[in-house]
Amino acid sequence: MSENCDKNLETIQNQENNDEKINDNDQECKSDEFYEHAKKYWAKIPATVDGMLGGFGFISDTDIKGSRLFLKSLFNLNNGPDRDRALDCGAGIGRITKHLLAPIFKKVDMVEQNPNFIKNSLNYIGKYEHKIGEKFVAGLQEFVPKDQYYDVIWCQWVLGHLKDEHLHQFLTLCQSGLKKNGVIVIKENVTSSDQVEMDTEDSSVTRPHSLLVKIFEESNLQILKDVKQTNFPKGLYGVHMFALKSKTVKSEVNLHEKLNQLNVND
């Protein structure tokens, strides 16, 4: 009787393991579809400022002005960042690089998943092209910044294209990519409700402020500043600018342990 029970138990356990593998595969497929759909969407978008801003190119000057004031306030902090090297994440054709980062930093690197945008950035950036360092063609879900390399990592209107688990992973990697006193700046839409809103057209999500704060805390980040962008037209999402840095200085061993847990070295 006990032998039959053991066999039955083994059969159930094997079935549960198979179910878990199927669920894992389903999640991977959904994740791949999420990113592939976004990639196809942006492949159809013109390499213009209006294209980068979803038809709202007219807000660019107001946006840059707000970002410039925010960035300058960070330099005035005790132990604020230096002005040596910045990283523009989801750079597109280089709108933020050209108008915000390149006039301030000695060098600016760009990471963008659309090769056509990177190609067109050369002409768009124009007189600041000599300040451009490296241009990486990669999605943020797969990008790994160099260790202790950047004074500011600027992420704007791009993190909605990352699933939560990859956002945690990206923020952890960004912390390793910061120099001493370096900061991560995130400028994103936030929902007015407490709900995540999905855009199936471009395969992105807009998170509520509370969820972003929760993700930052779970990623071992402290908020140095949290400022709402002003003077945008009514009817648009609210936009917040966050300046973030690690709560604690991680040892190299602890950092590698964290990255291994996130499976970023696989």
C-alpha cells in the first residue's frame, strides 16, 4: 500500500514540475512577444522629434527646460554628480542628448534598440557629435552598462517598455554603472489612478507613482529628488522626475550575488 502511495506521490510531483516548466515557458514567450511588439512598433516610427514624442513634438522645448532645471539642481547637492560622462537610455535620435546632456557633459553615450534612430542621430545631433562617446544598439532589458563609468544615467519615457522584473534588473545594473556620487535620473509618465495602464499599440505600460517608488525601494535605491514637470498641456499624463542613488554602497561580492540572483549573467 505504501509503495503505491509513493508512486502516486512521485507522479504528482513530476506533473507539478512539468506544469512549472510549462508556465515558465509561457512567461518567456509572453515576455518575448512584449518586446518584439514594441520593436516592430518603433520600426515604423519616423526618425523625427515628433516621432520620438508620439506626435507631441511641440512639448520638447518645455520638457528640456524642466529637465535642465532638474539636472542643474543635482549638481548643487552635497556630493552631487560630476559632469564628465552621461548615458542617455532609450536615446532615439538623440533629442535629450543634443539639447540637455551634450551641452553639459564632456561625453555622452547613447543606448537605443532601433538601429535606424541611431543612424539618424549623427545628422540630428550635429555640432555636438564630437561629444558623443559610444552608441549601443540594444534594448534596456539586455543592456549592461560598464562598471563605475557614468556620472548620470538618464532614462526618459522608456522604462514603460520594460516588464517589472527587467526594470528591477536594469536598475540594479545601473547602480553598478555609476561612479562615486553618480545618480540615476528617471523621467516618466505616471497614472492618476493607482493602477498600471497598458498601451497595446506600442507595447508599454504606464505605472502609478506608488509602484515606481516601490520598485525603486526594492532595487535598493533612495530618492534624492522627486519633482513634477510643469507647463505641459492638460490631458497628458503627469510626468515625474526622480533622482536616485544606492541606499548603501555594495561590495563587489554582494553585487555579483545580486546579479546572479537576477540571472543577468546567464
